[in-house]
Amino acid sequence: MHDIDRALSDIADIRAQMAASAHFRGFAPQAVAATGLIALATAAAQSLWPDFLATDNLRFVSVWAGAAFLAIAVVASEALTRTPRLHGPMANAMIGSTLRLFVPFAAAGAIITFIICSVSPANAWVLPGLWQMLVALAGFAAIGSLPRQIVWAAGWYLACGTAVLTLGAQSGALSPWMMGAPFAVGQSLVALILHFGGDADAGR
């Protein structure tokens, strides 16, 4: 039994290594593009109805947190359907490997947001830039698992995060388009990279 257990453990390790080195094709370009539309719609809604959706910093952040959860749900639901079809028996290993890449950045973003909103909501102007930088870092970390061109999208988010932090520091205010414009363009760019990387055709 010990030999069998060791063999099974070795097989699991091999599968994990294969998953870590393979390109994850579970992200559908259409779903990623939809998250860009969610960002655009959220920014437009806050601009049109600021008295309801952006009355203060906490309301502003809460609306964008809701938009983020919706975007994650859209991408995740499509990925859970798509990954078994494209990766077969490696699906669970591929999902696990991808989660290990992205969850730490998402957790860091949630913790930073909670602390700032709880302790110093007046400084919430730092959050849009920090969120974009975390997305950039996640993109750089995923270069081995996604098409290499993802570096351009990561670079976009890093540049936008830097610009948004600078503008926020100067004004101390939050603007819907500090989030809407970077994410609408950035997610569209990611969708194009996934599409021309062959993922869209592979999922059909």
C-alpha cells in the first residue's frame, strides 16, 4: 500500500507540474470583454447618478466592489464550464494552478480595501490606483499560464495605476472614470489577446 500511495502522490505531483507549465484556456474572450463593459457601465452610472451611487467614498467603493464581484462571477462561471471541455482530465489541476496565481492578489486587494474603508475612508482615493497595480502584478505573474502578449495588458494596468495614483494624490478625490476607462480598455485588450492567442476558436 505504501508503494501505491507513493505512486499516486507522484502522479498527482506530475499533473500539478504539467498544469503549472501549460497555458490555461479557460478564460473566454467574450466573458473577459463583458467585464470591460461592466466597468464602463458602472462608471457611466456613477457619473449620471452621483447622488445615489457616489455620495461618499464608502458608497463609491461599495459600488465598484459590487461590479468586481459581478465581473469575477461572469468570468468564473464561464471558466468552470469551459475548462473541462478544453483541458479534459487536467481541468481540476489547471483550475487549481490558476487560482494559486490570482487568489493572493485578490485577497490582498480585499484586505487593503477593508482596512482603508474601516480606518481611513477619507484616503480611499488610493484604492483605484492600487487595484490597477494589483491587476498588473497578477498579469505579470500569469505570463507563463496565459499568452505571452498578456504582458501588454499588465503594462497598461501598471501605467494606469501609476497615473491614477498621481491624479488621486493631487486632488484627493475619487472619479468614476479613474476606474471605468482603465478597466474598459484593459479588459478589452485582454479579450483581444486571448482571442488572437487561439482561445476563442479553441472553445468553439
